[in-house]
Amino acid sequence: MNWDWENAYESLPLLLKGLLVTVELTLLGSAVAYVLGLVFALVRRARIPVLSQAVFLFVEFVRSTPLLIQVFVIFYLLWPALGVQPSAFLTGVIALGIHYATYTSEVYRAGIEAVPKGQWEAATALSLPRGRVWTGIILPQAVPRVLPALGNYTISMFKETPLLLAIGVLDVLNRAKEQGAETFRVIEPYTLAGVLFLLVSLPASVLVRRLERRVGQL
């Protein structure tokens, strides 16, 4: 087929609307993953009987199963079993957040373990409250070191949002599919969808690389 510029131009507004949804999913899912991942890491670090082991098993289970299956389980099994039915968008945010929280928890754990042992010993010698040790000494040193890795997971999440097409989330890829179904031309909308992904992910990758170099200088 020849490239149809008119169809490409007509597809663009719809694709941009889908891109906005994709970005929203990524940002909200990342927020959930960052917070929940830190909670998982702290619980495992605390070595609370039963709870720490349960978190460990949950993290390993989620990391060992595909995201698409998790999306199906949450949307078609978990919500009906609980008697609720959140939107596909909210389900996508939750699924992405939980899935990537299991990965960010390992990143946080590595960052916490990289804090010099002398910092822990100094905090113990000063008899600082445990909460103060974490918020004033450990996390301020650990989190900046893991920001590049967290950024990489955010980019990965952005590229995996099309999987939510399975539950009807109107992201940029789903919009391209709709446009193709209406015009019976798929080259233009799918190509533009790929270009839009590149226009977002490539600058984000550059920013992460710069962040890695800056962190490396700390």
C-alpha cells in the first residue's frame, strides 16, 4: 500500500488522545510502583515474622508470571469476586503498579544495602529513633542512587501499556486499532503510534542516562 497522508493527518488527533492516556497510565502506575515497592522493601528488611515471608513470596510470584495474565486475573476474576468493577483505566494503573512494585522493591533493597555499614553503626551509637534513622539517614542516601534504575522501569512500563488493550483501555495503540478498523487502513495509524512511542521514550531514555552519570559522580 502507498502511504496516505490524509489518513495520517486524520488519525493524529485520535492518537494524541490515546497517547495522553498512555502517559497518564505510566505516571500513575509509576507512582504506585515507587511507593508500594518501597513498602515491600522495608517490610522485607524488617524481617517481621510471617509478614516478611508473605511479601517475599508475593514478590516472587508476581515477578514469575506475565503482566498480561495478572491484568486478566485482576479485571475478570478479582474484581467480580470482590463485588466491585473499577474502570479498565484504574485496573491498568493498579496492575502496572503492583507488577512493577515487585521490581522496584528489589531496586530499593539494593540501594539500602549499599549504604555503608558505618552509617548504621553511627545511628545506633547516637540512639536515634528507628523512624529518624530511616527518614534522615538511610533513605536519603539510598533513594538517589536507585533513581536511574527506577527511571528505566518507568520507560519499560510506558512500552508495556499496550498490553492493557486486552481489557479495553483506550491507549495510543488501541486508538490506532480503532482508526484502522474505521478506515480499513492500518499502516498510517500504527506507524504514527510507533513514532509517538519513540518521541516519548527516546527523550526519557536520554534523561535517565544523564541521571545515571550524575548519580555516578556522587
